Amino acid sequence: MSIIDRVETFLVPPRWLFVRLETSDGLIGWGEASLEGSAEIVRQTVSQFSEVLIGADPSRIVDLHQILSRGNFYRGGPIFSSAIAGIDQALWDLAGRRHGVPVYQLLGGPVRDRIRVYGWIGGDDPSEIGQQIEGRVEAGFSAIKMNASGRLGPLATAAELDEIVSRAQAARQALGPERDFAIDFHGRLTLANARRLAPLLEPLRPMFIEEPVAPEKTALLRQITSSTTIPIATGERLYHRTEFRPALEAGVAVIQPDLSHAGGITEVRQIASLAEIFDAQLAPHCPLGPIALAACLQVGFATPNYLIQEQSIGIHYNQGAEVLDYVLDSQPLGFVDGYAALLSGPGLGVEIDEAAVRAAGQVGHSWRTPVWRTADGAFAEW
């Protein structure tokens, strides 16, 4: 019987953490546990979890997921869940390679032939919206996402509100009625700001408003969803199906679990099933590396209520390395007319350039979340 006999992790630029599992018969599986800002801590957690993994049967994916996620008396949260996510992806990669099929075949087979993807425009404080959208449209994308604003106080000024709306107007004008844009607030809004902004944005018909309030304020979401016809999206900082249920009960239309934060393929599949009950769509968060993106696509091809996929090729966070720097063949992660084609390779469907990963791992990274302050010196959500 094949067993896991080696667990390795690699901190690679710009801000990612890769997990490599090797079996006793030489099979290799890759996962991504890239918790932005805390990758070193997750790396230590993977090292601790290796005590469970070494000598284990890699085909017992759900059983190992149960042990890693519930075997500790203290559990949950972004650190544990991200470590488990990277391991879980690698286990599914191993399983697909063992059987010579893509992971989506092990999940029941494809329900679609391609997945719509969107491209990011702008940085943390966006500007020059029209010019950036033009570049994305020329690249074939029919949907984009933009940050709504920079730092905001608890009650935005009229000028700040107008600036957000004007950016959205510029996006709609550049895209026309046949393309989509989503607006990401990164949890920077207070409830009051969210309720003031949503009616102003409604005439522009954004695809969704993302994370209007911080995740610890999930209890406030019902007041936002009931005050606007714009679909509300959230979930990149929720890590288990039990955390998604209150958001779904509050009327969220789009949920955005991160395959590298929310327990990996095993957990996100269950989150998707829960969302289906509430008529909600899946649009996984993924401003990360190639392994995370491949894992998202594998889930997407086997999940009926899958709306669209985020991807980070060329995103403003990628300084020092790019998504495709770590794959031997970029074709599986290429997009045609704004869509990702059905992956055909075994496992996660991408071939990792191990030499490039090992070389980058020697460089490493220490990326940290920026700290923002308002004009009076108080802390502001980034």
C-alpha cells in the first residue's frame, strides 16, 4: 500500500505557500495554503500536521480531513483551515494522478465545458478605470472587478461617496451593458455607509457588491441585502460551512470561499451544496497562485451553482513573481474569450515547475497586510 512519506512546504514570492506531498511509490501532489500575511505561521501548522500525514494512506482524503479539522480540541480559523486546505488540495491532486483523471471526474464529472473568469483592475485605491478596463476587454474578458475606494471613515463624506459612484459610472460606461463589473469593498464599509451607497450604485447594475462589511459583522448583512436589489457577495474570510450559513440566511446571493483558506476542495464542496439550498452562487476568492486557481477550476467544473472565477494573473499584488512562473505549461491556465477551458490533465490539471519552486523557496517572502489609518490617525480597514 502506498503511504505518504514526505511533506514539504515552500514560501514563494510574491506571497504564497505551496505544499508538496510525496508517497512511498514516488507519486507527487501539490497544494496551496497561501494565507496572505501569515504564511509562515501556516507553514508551521502544516509541519505539525505532518505528524498525522506521514505513514497515512493518501486515498483516505475525507478521513484525513476529519482528523486534521476536528482532531484538535481547539480548531477552526484561518491558520488551521489554510493549512488543511493546502494539504487537502495535494491529496486530491495525488488521487487524480493515481487514477489518471482530473479531480472533477472524481467529484462526479463535469457539469459545464468552460468557466467564466474575471480580471482585476486597479490597485488598493483605483484610478484610470476606463483605460484599465479597455486592456481587460482587449484581452477577451467580459467581466472585471474593481476596488471601490481607498480608506474610509465611519461616515463617508459626500465627496467620498461621489468618488465611489463616479468610478462605478466610469466602469459601466467603458464596459457597456453587455459586460459585467463587480465592486469589492474589502469590508471597509460601516453599515451606515453600505446603506447609503447601495441605492446610489443600483442604476449602474453591478454584478455584485463584495464584502461590504467585515466578516465579524455578518449579523448586519440582512440589513444590507434587504435595502438593495444589488446582489451581495461575501465569504473570502469565512472558513467553514457553519460560518457561511448565517450569511446565506441573511440573503447573500454570492458566496466566495477561498480554496486555500476554507479547508480546500473537501470543505468547499460542502459549502457549495449548502449554498445551493439558499439559491446562492459560488464565486471563489482566488488572488493567489496557480495551484489555488487550478483547485478552484476543478471544483467549478463539477459544481452546478458556480457563477464565475477570480484569477490573479497580472494583479497588482504580484510583485516579484507571477502566477505562470511556477508551471511548466501555461496552456491549462490560459483564457479564451474570458473563459477557462475544461482541464484535461490528471489531478489538479497543472504541472508544477518543481525546480522553479525550489529556487523561489530559497528566496522566500515576508509579505504583510498594510496598516491603514484615517485622517485623524485612527485604524482603518485595508
